[in-house]
Amino acid sequence: MFVYLVQGVSLEQLLNIPDVRSLANQGGAGWMTVGCDDPQGDYVTFGAGSRSLGLNRPIDEDEIDASVDEDGRLEFADMEALRAVNRSISTPGLLATVLDENRIQTVLATPPLSPPLNEDRTNFNSLMAGINRDGKVLDIFAVGADTEPHSRLVLWDEGTDRSVNVVARLRGDLGRVRRGSFGGMTLIMILSPTCEQGTKRVLAPIVLAEGTGDTLFDSGRRPSTVSSDSTRQVGIVSNEDVAPTILDFFGVPIPAEMNGSVIDVVDQAPLLKLEYQPPPFERYERYLAQRRMYVPIGTGAGIAVTLFGFACVALIWLRRRVPRIARVVGPWLALATPALAIGLLAAGNLRTLNYTTVLPFVIGVTVVLPVAALTSRRNGVLRPPALLGAAVLVFFAAEALLGWPATLHTFIGGTALDGARFYGLPNVFIGLLLGSGLYLASVLRPYTGFVLLVGIGLFCGFPSLGANFGAAVTLFAAAGLWLALSPRRGFGIRGLAITMATVVAGTALVLIANALAPAATHITGFVEEGGGRPGGLVDTFLNRLGIGWDLLMRNPFAFVPVVGVLACLWLVLRPPRPIRVGLERYPHWRTALLVIILGSMVAYLVNDTGPAAAGLGFGLAIGGLFYVPLAEEPVKMER
């Protein structure tokens, strides 16, 4: 088997090489999600089968021993540091270790690493893809370049030196393979292990084909594309999928520590149930368009939400001293956040992605949804947020039934194509579902609202819908808290029992549903990650808390929703007078806000991207605190 690691080449450029196009005709071509912030970690991921971290520093030439034993193995001296940084995350070198145990050699073909080392070469990351758990990999010069592909994994590093014509080298290498006419079956993969530096494109090209020497290079068909059970997306696979695909080719069982799945050609992928599909270049172009606009639009949305909040505070503080029209706008400002979030998500479904289509759409949704909901205010102050919450829930139900198409190019949070979450409910929308469900529950009877929230929890957790374990647990906890904290009920031991029973029963239903699903989901992966043992699940829980903390350290703005949720809790428990009057008049609304806040805390604790999971919950909680005093003031002015 041959794996070619190439850099700085697009899929179009690869397919312009006749031999590569012939491989794509026999197999498939598409894109693979990789990282950009940690290129070294992507190489480690390649050999681990799970997302991994690098050492966050270049590998020095002195750390590579080219004469470690008589077999001619290369050795990475600081393997212990690599294992330490990935503890509880992945097992660096797992692929080569498993192959070694099955008497299949892993050979690294990167001449600059062979003695004498090339002084001009400073990037030794490819070593991370081929080493075993001991940090060793066999040098191709110790076994010869004419190695049999069906008995060894040969990693050809085509280098990252811009002065090297990668296309020319690849053309020559494949020509030698083609002329070899190996009799046995072999698998050829051509891929970029990490993103092209400076582009921030997290989709890299991949081409693969399996066959014999005389069938691999088939020029009689059109290029097909790839997929995997990890992504369930046409033309997109994960870099976690490479190691399982290699093991599957050799007939070696895939270890549970590997999170990835086997890469399939689309017409052979059982979950997709599709016939021939070409590489989806149109989807890729839409992805690039989304990447160009994501930061400006996301930044603008963040500034808008901040201004909405300050405007609400000013209107409540000044009250009758501001013009009447400003007070009329106040309720819209308080309800704008969920509408803005839906607009940023739904914009991913637009046929054309550019500023002239996306901006008017997002602004229109942000304005129209709250205004339409506010027309029902004459039927009760709490009716508008309830209607807005119902509209959000209906949108998510439709999105799930359609297969979550908007998440491919959303403008809020990471997209499915970024590898943030390939299918199901993204973590960033947990708070939006939580808040919308409680907005609607505030106008229902306590038991009816409880049933509604449990239903949303099942929607979040079921395999063909949300497939999000953290979201399901969050909503089940919210359902129990809603029933326990409803007016005229004391929380106490009884309330705690109700909440715990709801979480346990709801989680059990979700786990059973995912266990019976035809293919593994995020939730079954979570359980396997914890080993099905209480201790293993605790380790996984602590690991996810650590990931959330790392996110806070890397992005200080992520502290805003975390600290904001605590501030909202204080405002609900010790509200200033303008807010207290409204909360006392509408106790169900106070309960709904309290449960949104507590549910957001649960979301932070049970998700690996805790700040993202709690973010929109904070937005809906603070908007709800402002809404009642702003919604009632205009009514008083009309009397």
C-alpha cells in the first residue's frame, strides 16, 4: 500500500495529472477535513486515528536518531512528550503499532531524513505519521524502494519545500508504481495531511483507489467521490478516517481508540445509498465563499448583539425619559438574538453565498421574526417570545428532517465541513433550543412544558435527528428543573429527585435508540470513548472539561457567555427593581429564565465545547430579563 503525503496542491491540480485522474476513476476523489492551527497535530492524527495535538514546536534534527538499531529504523527521541500532550485524547503511533503486531511494516520514504540529513530540510512532521508507540519507523533505504505494496505500508513524503515541483515528483512516482505491475491487491492514497499554510482552508484533497497493478489506473470511467460513516457527507471525509482505512485494507481489526471510520467510494457507502457521484466541486466553492465571509459577518453579528444589550439597558434605565418610538423598539431588541442566530444558520441554505445575498437575508430574518411575534402582544406579554420560540423549534425540526443542510455553510459557529460536527445538532445551537423551548413552556401548564422539553431532549439525542448527547442531557435536566421549580413548588429533595430521574430515564432512552441505530453515531462514539464504565465516563467528562478550559485560554472572548450566565443568575435571584416587578408579575417567566441559566451551566459541563454550548443560552436569558420591563412600558404609556 502506498500513501503519498503532498502539500500545496489542490484537488483540481491533482486530477489534472493523468495517472491521478485514472486512480480517481478506479476509486474516488474528494476532500478531507484537517486542522490549520496545529499542522503537526494533523500528522499525529494520521497515525493515531483520532484528533491529536502536536508539540507546538518544530522538530529539531537532533531529535531524530537515524541509526537506532541494526534494522535501520528512525527514532523520534521525544516520544514521551508527544504521548503526554495527547494523554486522554489519542494514542500517537497507534496505526504503526497495530501494523507491527500483525507483521506489516510501516516504511517512511522521505530521503531528507536518511543520513546524511539534509540541512535545508526543517520540517520533520511526516515522521509523526509513521512512528509507532515507541517513536520508531522503518526507513525505506533499509528495505529498498521496490517494496511489495500488499505487504507494507509505504508513506511517501512529497515534502513542503516550495522549490520542489510536487506535481512532477508525484507523476514520476506513480509512473514507477504503474510500471511495477504488482500482482497483488494494493491501495494508493494521495492526500494532504494538513492545510496549506496561510489559507485557513480546512479541507484538503484526497484521492484513493484499490486494485491490482493492471486495474488501478483505469481511464475508462469518470472520477467518483468519497465518504465515510464519520462524516455522512458526499465528497468529505475526516483525517481521523485514514488510519482505519489502512487497517481495513490489510484486514486488521480497528482498535476502539480510533474515532475514524473506513473511507468508501460513494456508490459503495451503505449509509448514503447513492449511486455514482462525482467530486462535489460546487459544494467546495460554496465552502470557500463561506470561509471568506465568515469572520466579517460573525464579527458584525457579535457587535450587533452587544449593541442590542446596551440599548436594552439604557431603555430600562431611562424609561419614560426617552422618545416613545425608542421604547417601542425595546421589545424587538430583547428578542432579536434568537432571530439573528436563526438567520445566520439559515443563510447556509441560500443558493448563492455572497454579501449581497447573505447580509439582506440575515438582517431581514432578524427584523421580521421578532416583529411578527410582537403582533401577538395584545394577547399577553409572554405570547411573543413563546411564538418566537415555537418558530425556532419548527425550523430545527425541518432542518433535521432535511439532513441539516444549513450546517454545511452556516455563519454561526463551525460548519459541518470544518469538522466541528459532521451531522446532527451542532453544539453552538444547544442554548438556542434550550431557550426557545423554555420561552414556549412559559405559556404552558407545568406538565405540558415538561413534556415539551423532554420531547426536545429526545429530538436532540435520537440518531436520525440531533445525535447530540450533551444537548440531550441538557434538555432533560432543564425538563426536570422546570417541573421542580414551577411556582408553588419547592425544589428540595423532591425537586432534585424529579430532575435526576428525568435525566436518567431520558438518557437511557437516547442510549438505547443509538445502540439500535444501523450505524455508530456521535453518542455511541461517546460511550465507547468512555469504555462503557463509570470510571471511563468520568475520565471522558474530565477530559471534556479540560478541552473547554483550553478553549477559554485560547480565546478570552469565550469567557463572556461563561461569566454572563453567572451574572444572569445573580440578576434573577437578586433583580433590581425595574426587572423585579416584571418577574414578580410573571412567575412562570422567572422560572423559565432560571432554568435557561441553570441549563446553560449544565450545557457547559457536559459538552467539550462548553463556552459554545452555553453561549446562546446566555443570549436568550439576558434578552428574556430585559423583555418584560421593555414590553410592558409601551402598554402603560397608551393608557
